[in-house]
Amino acid sequence: MTFGKTFYFLTYQIFKYRYGVIIQNLSRALPDKSYGEIKIIARNYYKHLSDITIEILKLCSIRQNQLEDRMKIQNPDLLQRYCSRNENVIILLGHYGNWEYLNIVPALLPGIKMNAIYKPLSSPVMEKIFCRVRSRFGMNLITVKEAPRYLIQQKNSAQLTFFISDQYPGKNAKHESNFMHQSTLTFTGAEKLAKFTNAVVLYAEISKSAENKWAVIFHPITEHAAETRIQEITSSFNKKLQSTIEEEPAYWLWSHKRWK
């Protein structure tokens, strides 16, 4: 039995890792699915979780050419066009597919400055490991706290900045939206920064192309963030991510306690 199959067996068959959370999330987010369909999606999610766990572990040592083969950009010309116009571009994405594979994008588009906004881990050892993995191929890492000042200072520079924007924003969050058929507290930090810097905003849609291989295509949300209405960017992102999830639901992070 391979390590991936062993991990799947342990998390799904033996320990039922967050099984209650996963089933509840799926049932609430996909109300048109029967209980039998929900169970099938849950089982497929455990398989996916096992696969990307192994994939992420391999990121510590994977060679550049191997990772380039596992993550393809379907429309790189869009990013190149914005950067050739000296645009500041903010890219929104969710915990879908293997988002960590996007670390290879700087190598796929050399010459374009790229940032990833992240929340530091509580463990210094794990923080050091993940920072190394995420920056191996040229990604510039910026903490959530550092992001506002950095992006405002660099707002007139051609660059791409990746934000994972579907995380739980905390119980003190003020904004709600309808996401996955339910009222959802919403992270709006990326939208605020986009509006303040009048950035171009894109949605990164990740899809599985083959076993252990993923593809990303970028969809425009707005080319002039400052001209959008309040929560227009966030709402558009939520709709696009929801559409992606509903197409292949097993690839989203259902074990995350998104609704508290």
C-alpha cells in the first residue's frame, strides 16, 4: 500500500478526521445533494486530501521542471499584458485544488514580480519550512500584517499579488455575504487593498488536469477596483469560487471550519 493510500485509510476509515465537520459543511453547502451523494463526495474529498498532503510534502524537494509539469497556466498572456501596462494586479483564490502549486508561477513567468500574502504559523519550525517551500521558485512572501503598507508603497509597480480569500475572517468580522447557499462572514481585506490601490483584480480558477497535475486560468473581476461598489469584488469572487466548487466539490477544503 502506497503512503497516499495509507494516509487515506487512516484519515477516512480509522480516525474519521473531522468527519462531522465535513458532512455538515457538505450538507449545508450543497442542499440539492442527497445524503448518498454527500457521502460519496466526502469519500472523494478524503482521497483528495491524502493526495495533496503528499504533493505538499514533496514540494520541499521537488525539482523545478517537475513542478512546471504539474502546474500549467492556461492564459499566461493575460498576466503578461497587465504587467506590460505596468498594472498592479491582485489575484484572489480559494483553498481549492492544490493552491500550493501556484508557488511555481514566478518560474513560469520570469521577469514578473510576484507576491503571496500569508498568515504566519504559530510553530517557528513549520513557519520556516513553509516559507522555504513557498519561496523556492521566486515568490515574495508578505505577512497579512505587512501587506497593507507594502502594497500601498508599491501600488504603481507592475506586480502580481496572490490572496487566499475564502478563509474564516474571525467572529468580529462585519461583512456577510451569501456563499455556498448560506450566510457567510466574509474576508474583505483583499478588496479594501485593491480599491485603495486601484488594482486590477483577477480570480484564479484551479482545476485538475490529470493525476497529480493541475491547471490554473485567470478570470478578470475588474480592471479598476477603485470604481467598484462596496463588496462588489468580494461578491464576484464568492460567486466564481462557488461555481468552481459546485463543478467538482471534492477539491475544496471541506475539513476547514468555515462556518462557525
